[in-house]
Amino acid sequence: MGKRFIKILKIIINEVLYIIYPPENKCIVCGEEYIGLCPLCLTQIQRVRENSRIYSYAYYSGVIKEIILKFKYKKIFLAGNILADFLYELIKENKIEAEGILYVPCSKETLKQRGFNQCEIIAKILGEKLDIPVYNDLVKIKNTREQKVLSREERFKNIKDAFKLKHNNNIKDKNIILIDDVITTGATLFECEKILKENGAKEIKILTVAKSYI
């Protein structure tokens, strides 16, 4: 009863916020009259069709890149909902089932500068859509250099031992989804995956909104 009440309360809050802060009546990318992402812009997204160890929705370019950057750096939160919808579609397409969701954490410094972790918000929206819990058990414990300025080898060295798990109560013997926004070399995600495996996760499905061409 309590869980059902909380779910109904969240729906009511979201409806009230929609009334108070209605989204702009224009496409988030091209500006045409449309709420969210217009059908034309949607067709310009290049989907990733071959997924194996990691499931990615699209390649990191054009429309998808613009949506991610608007979310991360311009705080356009409608973009976060769109990105979560893409991951929801990816999960349904691949019939992925899980008992919990975790996301790649950012450093305290990044969180202070940006004000939010984009992966956390995407994960929470997705968790509501799937009706499964989202855990914040992964934490970043080491300051690292910015990954995008490093070579492939440097990225793996840079991110090594940068994360820890608070406890394994929420993941032990469970199927888990691990979320990030963009994957390039996979160094960050593989480091997080390693920790989850070491702490008893049964199966880990790695999902990203976008995949770099690198």
C-alpha cells in the first residue's frame, strides 16, 4: 500500500509540475513547433544496431550529441526525459530484465560545479518507467583527470580504483543495469562493472545513451 501511494504521489507531483512549468512548444533541437523531439530530428539519429557486451542506443553525433550536451551543460531537463525514453526503448527491444539500476557516479567537484549528475537523473526516470529501484551505492573516491583529453591507455590507468561500493546489500545475487550517458573506450564503465562483480552482482547489463566513434 505504501509503495503504491508513493507512486501515485509522484504522478500527481509530476502533473502539477507540468502545469506550473509546461515545456516549450518547440523541438528541443531544431526549434520547430513540437514538444520534445520532433519526428524529423528523431529520424536523423543514427542507431547502434550491433550490441553485445554493452547496449548503446545511438552514435554520439548530430541530434543525440546535441541533446546530451543541452542536458549536461545547459540544464534543459526535458532532454533528460528524452534520453531516458531512448534507454527504455533499448531495454524493451533487447528484452532486458533487472532487479535494480545503478549509474556511474561523478566526483564531488563535478557535482558541485554542474549541480547534478545527469546519469542519476536518467536512471531515476528510467527506474520509474520500469518500476524497479535505483541505487546510489557506487561512489567516486579518487580525483581523476578528464577522460576526454587522454589516450585509450591513459584512460584505463586514470580511472583505476576510482570507485567503490558503499555496501552490496542491494546488488548481491541480483540482475543489475548499469547506466552511463556516453561510452568511448569503456574504461569507466568496466571499472564500475568490476566492482559490482566483485561484490556479488549476478548479472550486469551495461546501457549507454550514446556510443562514440572512437
